[in-house]
Amino acid sequence: MAMTAPSQGILSDDHRADRDELIELLKHAYWMELETVMSYVANSINPDGVRAEEIKESLLTDVQEELTHAQQFGNRIKELYGVVPGSMDFTPEQTYLQPAEDQVDIPHVVRGVIEAETGAIEHYNRIIEFCEGRDPVTQDMVIAILRDEEGHKRLFEGFLREYEALGLA
């Protein structure tokens, strides 16, 4: 049985250029999430000190959520007739989430998380805007992921405010 592309919507042949551009935006989001997973794993293990435990636990919880986001982006890339990239296509970007030299520098980790979440929020808003009037399915998915990222950012902003109030940041 031959498969045919729909005559309307983002999957139609008439929208191939838009679909290709969207796939590239989704690939970038996919890599952002996977890089965040790697960084969160390292930062959920490396920090030392009593105050580090809550941050480490929060990051460990976020690892699974970020991995799920990467899988959602990958699945949508595939649904749009794209190819989910392999590891040889990965280029790291998150310099701000690299482990601190001083393992008790918890504000370094917190600021890195805030920067990562801010970058994700900005990129996901670009995808949402791109999808307006083009692809409501991807738009809905990214809106849900955006909500998670905004929640992560808000949580870590609270951690940073506490560190600043205590004179530790």
C-alpha cells in the first residue's frame, strides 16, 4: 500500500520548505535537551556540601523530564518526515553548565541552570511563533514543554534568591 502525503497542513508537499525549517528548529531543541541532560547529570553528582543536596536532588529529578522532552522532539522530527540526528551531529554549547572548579560553588550551578532554562524558553518561543498558522500539533507540544521549562527556571531563581539573601552568591 503506497503512502501519500496529505494535501493540507505541515505534512503536505506544498509546505515542504516550512517543514524543513521546522525540523531544523526541532533538531536544535532536541540537542539542547540532551546537552542539558548531560550537564544536569554531572551537576547532580559533583557538588559538595549540605546546601548542595537540594540542588542535586532537583537536578536529578529534572534529568528524566529533560530526557522526555528530547524524546518528544525526536518523535516529532520523525513524524514530520525528518531524521533524528545521531551523536556525531552533536556540538556542545552550554559552557555555563560545566562543573565548577570549586565543588561547593552551588550558585555557579544554579546560575547555569537558569541560563540553560532561559535559552530553552527563548528557543521554544521561537518554535511556537514559527508554528502559528502552520503546525498546531507541534505548537501544542512545545507549549507544554515550555511550561515545564518556565517552572524549572522559576524554581532555580528561587534558589538563587535564597543564596543571595544569605550572602552566599
